[in-house]
Amino acid sequence: MLVACSPFDKSEINTLLDARNAAIHTKDIAAYNDILANDYPDKLKIIEQMQSLFSRFEQIDMHSQNRHIRILDDNKAECEQSYTLKSFADGEWRNIVQREQLQLSRENNHWRISGGL
């Protein structure tokens, strides 16, 4: 059964996903770690992959669009969105456009990404 998405939950989830974009743009691994749920499967591997990505590129920028957020219950949600990831290295910009489905969970009264990366 789907639960109605409250404006507060939707706003919090949008803020979380925008914080992910900002952490990538600023290459802030601590901020990126903070958006992930403590029980995220292979969390350490995800953090290591992001750290490697941050070190390979001089600049990185991520923009999300077409978000569809579904609240499944008081502590679980899903978000399907598209994103554009731009990276700059060796004097050249590269662009990747992807669609993703993220799982979210409420942890200590805050939404966190709990799967899908």
C-alpha cells in the first residue's frame, strides 16, 4: 500500500538529493558519506568509488531532474530521477546522462539513501 507523500517528506527528500549533488560538485566525501544510510550495503565500497572519482577529475558537476518520489511507509521511500554528471579532466568535459532509482530510509528522523547507487 502506498502512503500519501507529505509535503514535508518530499521537501526533506529533495533536500537530501540536492545535498548529494552539492557533495559531488564540491568533492566533499564527508558530506557524501553523511547522505548514505548507516546500513547501506557496501557503503565503504561506494565511498571508495566516489573518492576515486573525485581524485580523477579536476571538476565534477551533477544536476538531477525529473524526480518522482514515492513514500512507501513512514520510514521507506523511493525516488526515480534522471541526472547529468559532467566531469572535467585533461582539458576536456565529459557528460553522462543516466536514469536511476534510489531507495531511501528514515534514520534518526532524517532521510538517507539506502540503496540504488
